[in-house]
Amino acid sequence: MPHMEETSHSLGILWPQQCSLFNHGWLRNCFSQSLGAAIQISRGNVQRDLPSQDHQTWVSEWLSQEDTARRLIDSFVTEMSPTVLFSVSPLTALHPEDAEFFRDMAHTHWLKRHHIEERIECAKIQLVTAGELVRKLGRVKDIQEAIGSGLLHLIHAACQELADALSQLPRSIQL
Amino acid sequence: MNLLPRILVLDDLFGRSATAGTNVDRENLCANFLCQDTTGDAASKSSRQKILRPVAEAVFCRAQSPCIAGVGETVVNDLGMALEAVRSGWPEASRIRRGRRPKGIPRCWSMVLIDLCFYTGKVTQESHRRTAGMPEGRSGDDDLRSYFGLSLLDAIHREFPELPIFILSSKPREEVSLEFSRCGALGFIDRSALDGPELLEQALWNHGLLADPTGDVVGQSLPLLLALREARRAACHRENVLIRGERGTGKELMARYIHRCSEPAARRIAIHADNKERITDTATHWVAVNSAVFTPNLFVSELFGIQPRTTSGVDGKVGLIEMAKGGDLFFDEISDMQPEVQAALMRVLQERQITRVGGRESLPVDVRFLSATNADLEDSDHAFRPDLLDRLRAGGTIWLPSLRERLDDMPLLVEKLVREAEAHRPGIRPRQVTPEAMDRLLAHDWPGNVRELRGVIFDAVTRHPDVEHLVAEHVRFESKLKSQKSKVEAGSALNRPKAGQQVGEPLAVLLERMRGVEIDSQRVSHWAGRLPDLQREQARLAARLLAAALEATKRRTPEQPDGILQIHPAAKLATGDPNLTAAKAADLFKRLLGPMKDELEGDLHEAYQVSIRLRPKTPKSALISKINTP
């Protein structure tokens, strides 16, 4: 159960904005696009040189962003629970005992009503799945092997699943 | 000619130009959607890839200022820039004034794709490190209640209501589906989907403004592209479609386009011009017929066919509806359809089954009826059944623009027609059309539309076979030809009309002109000694009419799909006399074709020989004619 003093937006900017930067700004629009382009090149629809060690770029990019994803998922409840509303007007006017009661009730309702725990669990699983596949990519010899093994398709699909799972989390603080 | 669909993409990430040149994100997007980047900015010029089988050409616009942003600069949304980008590919037909050449007019956007979330604010070291030139973003940027993409959509749709717009976003569709529908978007494409090319292709097929890549329907003007889109939409279902437009606007051509686009493999090939053979050879049946050929006596067997009878020796005949099974039956000029035929067709449309003449078994009808008319069928003077009209347009009405409404297409049409005219006459010199000639063509009213243009171009080319330029002086319009023309059509008068060819209109015009011809001028040299010429041309015209009647009344069977000549029904049809006897029919053929028997070919030659065999004696009327002829 988060307390008022813990809802300090520890990520520096608001959670939805941070999540959007990761999910749309990077995962869908950059990383997935890059994988998708490589798949089209491998299908022979696009003519472009793919350096043989290009797959290692994806691996290092993923590793640099993976922690952000983990922190977003882990901090979601703290940042987006309706409990944060009790630290700002008008709910600050409540008697402290009433506030605590209502805060706990609002939080419990929010968890159930939006299936928060299931959604968070789903996002965690997708993050682990995608991470494992990317690490597997890091172990293949070259880009040709990565394409031939179908690993790029699997990673692309896993990233889509992860992005969808993150999109399922509420983007505004709701009672 | 490049007929690849041209799309405009309004997106902050993919539209930005980077100081370093290459926009890797845009390059990847183009690869994912198989789009050829033709923006022309530094990013597109430095692209390292080639799309081998592109779905579309894409022009990118950031819709933000500045286009190239460095660290420390502030990025703001720019609605004006976006609208200007849209205007640059939206040639309004009204801008093309008569008499002015449509030079330098850009092709229409086939579609505009708009992103939802546009990040604004200061470009910081951190945001620049993440993605070059991108700002850190403001809290309202990613709020679905205030997406700049929706504001763009609203503004563009208000100014360009005909322009097809799609959302191209990585955001969840369900979050904004109501908003984008309200603002006028036609759909949503998930930017990160792996089947991007298929999604884009489908969106273009259903909603895009696409030219006909086969070149059969010539033109890229907005009114024509809108009509083609309606036709593609009509091709998606099997409901009957009515095509309306002035004479000479290409109604049968449009019907054929619908038929072609109905093929299962048509979607891909409707966009790409790289497999023309597959487009022109459709697998399903196509039957075209002029509604005027159905007389009250003939239509039943023509439409429904005849049941063969082994006992009585009656040969079977496949009706037009059966011939079109699984495909399309095209009725041209339905305003000429007799009331009896309308009633019979109404029953077919209601019951969806037919019975052959002399048959008992009902056969299911699996045919789509495509109809065309230039008449105001709703006008009570036409006596066209309103209930039939409703059924014939159950799948929609496609209105074809007149040539006056699509003057943007004049250069393309003229180019094609000039080449056709040159090909028509071997040895002729290839030529260019001068700007003055084009101006003259653009200044004309074109009541006869593309058919009239074709006549004017063919006239200009065939009269001047040995020149390299088609100049303004070569262009003669119908009104000025009235007193000069001795022949209505170029080429042999005995050419058999092709199936479905519109003959009613030119014939009516010709008869009207013939009635109005006055030869009582003072200059005797103009008409002296011309009687044999008049007689010869009259005979040729009559022969051509008989050829059309023979073609229309051929008995078609599965064994002989080209048909068997029947001079008796043909004579009945041509004369309009249902009581004409077989002997009189043979006499008619002998009398009309006799004066030119040495020139006869094909069906007419065969019909003449049959009539000679049937009636070896010279008819009285011919004897009288001989006596009177010096």
C-alpha cells in the first residue's frame, strides 16, 4: 500500500508520459520499426545492406531500455493509484482518519476494478519473454542466422505483446 | 507514366528532417509499409534503401516548426504547414479555367495519413540523444482529449472533405475510434503491424483516390478518381450498379473497370501496373448488350435462351443471362428498353431465376446487372419503371464526370488518342501537340465528351498524316464540320459494329443531319454529278445497319459461341416490322446489299449469299429500280 509521501513521481516526469516515451516513442516507433524493416529486407521487398553484426545493435538497444520498462511496470501502482489524489485538494481537507479509510478503500477498488494486478503480471511476463528472445538473438552468429531462425519475427511479436500489455494499464489516475 | 498511389504522411517523428541527413525511423517505416520516400528533403535524398515493389509513394511532413530542430530549440505544432502540404497535392478542378493549359498541376494525394500524438517543447540533450531533433514533450501532447493529430484531422477534413484521411498511429485504436470517426477519418492503420503493406493497400483500395493502372480509363483528375473509387467499392459486392453520365463519358469502360475490379486477385493488381495481362483477362463472364436491340418479339429468347427439343428439332440457344452466369451483364442505354423487356427484367430481378423459352425448369440467376444511361430516367416522359430503376441501382449509382469537369485530364487523353490515331494508320508520322492546339482543345465545351474528343483528334491526325506537330489549325470541332463532312465515320462503312458499341446516338444525329441537308446552293459544281456518291454512301450506311442487326440477332449456342446468322430476325429488327415474312426479309437483304455485292465481307457476304439462295429471282422492286436507273 503506497503512502502519500511515496507518491513523489520518482521517475522525474509523470508516469503516463514516461510510459508513452518508452512504449510509443521507442518500442513501437523505433525498435519494432527497425525489426519490421529487417523482416521486409529479408523477404526481398526492400533492397538495403544489412551489416552482418546488425543484430547486436538491437541487443544493446534493448538492454539499454529494458530497465526503463521494468521500472515503469514496478512503479505503476505507486504512481497511478488513486491514493495520490488524497495528497492534493480537495481530499486533503478530509480528517486524517477518514482520509486513510477512504484511501485504502479507493486503492482496493481500483486494483479490482481495473484488474491492475493481472495486467501488471501480464506486462512482466511479456517483458521477460521479450528479454529472453533478445538475449537469444545476442548469441546467434550473424544477421542471416537471426533471419533464418525466425527469431526476428518472434521478437517483433513479443515486443507487440509487451507494448499492448503496457497500453492496457490505465493512463490517467482514476478512482 | 507513374501511377503509383501518392500519400502524404503528417507525423512528427517520421516527418522531421535531421541535421545529419538520414532519418532512420522514416527509412524503417518506409520499409515496413513498402513506401517509396519522395519527400525530396535531405532525409529522403540520403536514404540507403530501395523499395522493390512499392505500394505507394510517400511524402512526409512534420507539421511542426522548425522542421530541423537542434538542442535548445523549441518545437511547436504548425497547422498552417500541414494545410499547405495538403494543398500542394490537391488540384481543385475549378482552378483549371477554360483556355488555360493545366501545366504543372500536381497529382492528387491518394490518401493522407495522420499521426495522433505530436511531441512539442524544448529539444534537450536527453531528448536529442534518444531521438535526434525530437523535443522532450509536454504533458498535454499525449492526452487523447488534446491530440494535435485530431486537430489536424478536423481542419483538413473541413477544408478538403473529399480527401481520404486515415490515422497512422501506434496508439491503441479503441482509445480514439470515436474521436477520429467524428473528425472525418476513414480508418486507422496500426503503425507497428507487421502486415503494414497489406493494411495500407487495403485502405488505398477501399478509400484511396487511384488512377487505373492499366491505362484503359485515362485520367488522374479528382472527379474521375472519385468515380473510380465508387466503382471499386461497387466491385466489392454483387448488387446491381447503375452508371450515369453524359454521352461519350465512357460508361461501358467504367462498367468494365467494375468487372475487372471484382476479380479476387484484383486488389493488388488494381494498384500496380506490373501485370496488365492478369487485369485484362478476367476469369468471370462479361456480356455487354445495347438495350435497344431487345424488341418485344425477340427479347425473351435473347435474354432467357431457348430450350433445345430433340423431338421437334428445335435448336437450343443460350440466353444472355445464362451467358453472364457468375459474372456481369451490362445493359447499355437502358432508357431504350421497351416496356415489355422492362417487365420481364423486373421479374428476373425479383425472382432471381429464369426459364428458357420452351423449357420447364427454372434456372437460378447468378448475375450482377450493370446498367448505363445518359437519360433522366426519373422523368416520367421516359416511361421507365421506377421499381426496376431501384433494383438496377440497388448497389449504388456511379456518376461519370463530363469532359468539361475533368479538363485536367485533357493532356493525358489527347496524348493517348493521338497515339491511337497514329497507330490506326500505318506509316503516319508521330507528332507532338503544340501548346496552342492544347489551348484550343481546352477552350471547347465538349458536349460529346471523350468520344467527341476522339473524333476531333482522329480527324486532325488523319487529315495531316505527314507532319510532326498537331497545331491549333488542325483542330476542327463538330459544329464547323457540319457543312464539310461527307462521311460520318472514318474507315470502311462496312465495319461491323462491335458488341455493346453505342450506335443509337450517332445514328440519330446522322439522320437529323441528313434531314437538314440543303443542296440548293447556286454553285452547281458542288452537287452536280454527286448522285452516285450519295447512293453509294446510303447503301454503305444501310449495310452497316444490317450488319449490326445480324450481329444482334445471332443465335448463340455453347457449341457456337460466336453465333449463327439469322437474316429473318435481323430484317425484323432492322425494319421494326414484326410481321415481315422470311421471303421479304431475303428480298430486303438482296435489294440493299446487291449494289455493293463485290465489296461485301464476313457476315454481310454470308447473309447476301443466303438471301440469293432463298430468293433466286429478282424482286419486283429491284426490277422497277433497274428500269428507272439509266
